[in-house]
Amino acid sequence: GTSASAATEWMAEWSKRWEKPGSGLTTPVVVKATGEGGVGLYFSPKVNDYVSQAEEKKLKEAAEIGGKPGDKPTPMKVSRAGLEGGIEVLVEAEPSPRIRAKRIAYK
């Protein structure tokens, strides 16, 4: 069998590969050490230019109140980076050395 310390070393190396472009993940991740001795793969979605209908209406109203004639509303950049949560990968020594993955709750 493998020791928990060997599994921890392997996991630290393994987790680094996911931060590199072209790693095979659809959504980029940020890798951080977690308090429980594991690593967290935090999803970091790209910024998106989507503006909901309600946001569009507010932008138009704001432009009408304080804008110049012909001004167009500027869409807000929406970034959910850091809000998506991710996966925590833990090495556990008991009952026998193993690697376990669990979902990290949204913050």
C-alpha cells in the first residue's frame, strides 16, 4: 500500500497540472491549499458580457437621467470568479490511506 504522506506529495504535484492552459478542464481553476490538509480546485469562470433584461433597463434609465443624448448604456462585466466553489481533494490516513474528493460549497 501507499502511505498517506506519499499520497499527499503525489496530490500536490497532480493538482498543479490543472492550473495550466490546455489541462483538459472546460472551466479554468485556481488551486489552493485547504485547511484540512488537502487542495481545493476552485472554478474560476471567465468574465462574461451578459446583461439581463432587468440590468439593461436600469442602464437605460441611468443613461437617460445623467447621460448625453445618444449615449448607449455600457454593459456591466459579470465575473463569478471565486463564487462558484469547486472540489476539495483530501488525503486521509484513517481507516487506511486514501484520497477523497468532495464538493466545496459556494461562498
